[in-house]
Amino acid sequence: MSETPAVSRRLLLGGAVATGALAAGMTAAAPAAAAATGQAPRRRPGQKSMIGVPFEAHRTVRVGVIGLGNRGSGMVEGWAAVPGCTVTAVCDIRADRARRAADRLVSKGEPRPAEYGGSADSYAKMLRRDDIDLVYVATPWEFHYEHGRAALLSGRHAVVELPVATELRQLWDLVDTSERTRRHLLLAENCSYGRNELAMLRMAHAGVFGDITNGHGGYLHDLRELLFSDTYYTDSWRRLWHTRSTASLYPMHGLAPIAAAMDINRGDRMATLSATATAPKGLADYRERFVPRDHPSWKETYINGDLATCLIETEKGRIVRAEHDVSSPRPYSRINTLAGSRGIVEDYSGPAPTGARVYLEPDHGGHTWRDFADYRKEYDHWLWRKVGDDAANNGGHGGMDYVLQWRTVQLMRAGLVPDIDVYDSAAWCAAVPLSAASLARNGRPVEIPDFTRGSWAGKRPGLDSSPTDMPPAR
């Protein structure tokens, strides 16, 4: 296994992302030093793993929301729509957003949540309340670590949008903080709850693909128009990431479902990562053709490659290719390809209603792809069978937002173990700083830390869960 390199760092916005994951000659904190040698930092006395730890059962799940931009404001009503869940507080540095979110909930017949806003520490004031069980974080990326960690330290569980953090030391700290506080932090990876993704997962576990050898996932989404919008991403925060880092900034949508199908942290683990990136052409070209010369973006220089590719090898020798591209003209795709000794599935591959195709032995032959529909029907996850209709009515992204929310609330109300835990969240998000580290070394592989501290080899449940009911309202 390759030695994790020591390379330089660059500060990025309100936080920092490593252009190499670790600093040369730095006097590192324990987590960073341990990561540099491929070793996990020691747990503090009394600190224990959160693997297999259930939520405490809640009669009602009371949610506090931090961040009410496009993503956060779109998810507020979904939380309120889940049976046995209520939004008790909303927060944004812009107080008018909190007011509008509260107004929308009232218009839907929901109780009015408390409103917080107007300053950078408004979220801390919200966390002093005693009527919040779960904190949902949907602020810009550079604040996810701060807000997620604060939620844990306040005694609440946390669901954090992608990525949960951008540095290895932050990821290790979230793992340790979760273990010390005995509170769960999980990545709000809605694509893990996509209908095709969950059917693919169940097929993999049923042996339909034989021995899994490789997978390919990504986030390929032409965001150029939105990135240059003056209103969509507040203060242009997402575009600015392309000016100050060279990394795969957002590969989790494609990586997480493939990792789940390969039982990462549940019998296998991601061991090394190497990254490549194309030249940064797309954003500058779009600006040249479509953005007025007096726009503030003309003072910017884009350095992040258009297509960043991470090649990940697992402990058992499987290969995962994870891609990220938001700067090029192309149709949307998360790729979702999984292959093994007996066949393959490819999503985003054609006009079929499911968008996916398969080739499986012994069912198929003649070098001819077949539609995925019959297989998805046979292996449809119980969550989609149970709440699929509600998902279509209450959530975006084809309903998978609501499935994520419904399942999170159900787990908390029933006192069950989460499908996605802090170790999954850290492993998936480690691709951000580690891709920067590999790119700084011209694509040489770097080690991926074992955030489970040796517990990755044991089989345990995850997203391929057993059917359970939402506890009845009392």
C-alpha cells in the first residue's frame, strides 16, 4: 500500500482544503499525524465505536435546520411531512430566509418554528434550545464541519449535506466527536436512497453480478449557468471553490452507492486513491461566451480541472472509479455502473423508463443489452415499496430526498441503528482532500484512512436493511 504523502496546503474560504491532504513539516495534531503514517489516531480513554449503536427511541423527532439557501429551504417541508417529525427551529445568517421558511411551514398547516438569523453565530443560539433532537445542516461546504460538530457537542444527532468536512483532520474530529458524545452524524447522501441505486445494491447482495470486481459512479452535472448566477449560490460560494483548489470537490453522489454495493466498512474498505484532472477550460469558456464583462467573475481565475477522476482500490482488490464534472456541457449523469464475474448494470444509458440497462448471465447472451425494468421490480427496495408514492409527492430528485428523510425519522423513532454512520460519511468524503493530495503528486496513490479503526472487516447491516414500519403516532 502506498505511503500517504506529505504535501502543501492552501486555505480555502472559511475553512481549508488540502491541495495535499497533509502539510509538509507541519506540527500536526494527532489525527493528521496518524493519517500521515496510514495509522488511525488512538481513541481517548472511555471513547468507543459508534458501530451498531442505535438511536434512542423518540416519540417525535424534532428537527432544527441550519442553512436555508436552495438546498435547505427545499428540504424543510420534507422534514415536516414525515409522520412523527416536526421542524421546531430554522436558522440562516440571513434572517429573512428563516422568516420565509417559517411562513411556508405555517401555510402548510404546520406549527411555526422558532426563527434564528442575522449573524454568523445564530446557529449557536438555536442549539441552546431544548426542543431539538436532530440538526440538519445545509450551509455552504466550508461551514459543514463547524455546524455538524457543534450539533454533536450540543447533544443532538446531525444530518449534514455533502461533504461533511473538507479536511482529513476535520473528518477524524467528527468521528471522534461522534464517539465521545455518543451522537450520530451522517452524510445526507440522498443518492444512496435512489430507487435504481437501492435495487442495484440488493442485486449485488443477492449475487446477481457474481463476484463484484469494479464499479463506476460520478456526479456529472452541467452547473455552469447556476455557478454564474448572482442569486442561486449565495455569494457565489460554489464557484469560488473552483478558484482556490484542485480536487474532486463532490464525488459522493456516485461513490457512495458503489461503496455500499461493495460492502465498504462492512467486509471491505477503500485502501488507496489516485486522482487525475483535466485542464480547467469549461468555466472560463462559458464566461467568455455568456457573462458580461462587468460581472465580478472576471476577476477570478479557475484552477480546478473540469473532470476530476478518482481511482480507488479496496482492500480486497476491487476498483472504483469516481468522477466529478460540473463545468462541461453534458447531460446529467451519476453513472451508477456495477460489474462482476456474471454481469453488469449501467445506469444513465438510454431512453428506457428506468434509464438503466443490464447484461447478466445466464439470463442474457448475444452481446445485447437488456432493460433494467424487470430486475428493478424484482429487487425494488422495501423503502420504495412502502413510501414511493409519498416520496414522489413530498421530495425532490425523484423522491429520494423524502426517502432519506422518512428513513432517518423512522430510525430515530423506532430506536434503530442508522443505515449510514459517521464512518461511512468520513470515508466517502475523504475523497475530497485525498484527491487534492494525489493531484499534488501528479496522480500518485495516497492511503485512505480506516476511520473504523479496524472494524471494517465485520459484516453488518447498512442500506440493504430489513423491512420495518414507522411507529404509530401517539
